[in-house]
Amino acid sequence: AYFDANPPTVAWYQQQLARFGYAIEQTGVNDVSTRHVLAAFQMRFRPQRFDGMPDAQTAAMLQVLNRTR
């Protein structure tokens, strides 16, 4: 519920995806490349919906997975 009330910036998603090991440019813009990388992450960890759009569930998964690395 935290990320529903406090959605992260695109830059946050890019930083978290890079920290997890994805090759992603740190642009701060939700461009095509960012959506593709986000979709790849979602396809791996949430295959029921991998639209490449940032959302609260994806943010929570990134936070938890990066916390345990």
C-alpha cells in the first residue's frame, strides 16, 4: 500500500532495475527502452501482467529483491 500512496519516480525504477542487474540508461524518462526493461523484469517475476508500466506491485518487488541482494 506504501507505493500506491507514494509512487516512485521513473528514475527510481531505473536505479532499482540497474541495481538488480538490468542494463538500463538512467534518463529519468519513461521511454521505450525503460518500458522494455520493466516488462522483462515483470515477465520474470510477475508473468500474469508484464505491460512495462511502473506500478506499486512492481515497485514493491524491486524493493524486496534488491534488499536481499
